[in-house]
Amino acid sequence: MDSIRCQLVNQLWKPLRWEQTMHVLYGRRVGTDFPLTFEVGPGRQLGFLLQQVNAKAFAQYDNIQV
């Protein structure tokens, strides 16, 4: 139980590394297609970040408002 409590505290105050995560997820060899990416819900925060990190991957992005 203490381990879970400690992990929950870490998740609350440690910074998220969205940009680094996007680089890892969308790293491709030249000539490899990017996957379709959908952001479901209000807002386009992840899409905006993807556009900043990888414009070619952003071309395969779409936002679905629900």
C-alpha cells in the first residue's frame, strides 16, 4: 500500500514529458508511413503538440469532438 501511495504522489508532482513521448511514438525511418492519429474529446492540445513536434505525423491527425 505504501508503494502505491508513493507512486500516486510522484504522478501528481513530476512533470509530464509529452514532447519526448511524441518523439518516441512518431519516430520513423525515412519512407515509413505515419499511423492515423485521433484525439477524441474537446480541445486539440495533443494535436497542437504533435504539430510542433512532427509536422508529417500531424498530417495524419484528426480531432473527434464528443
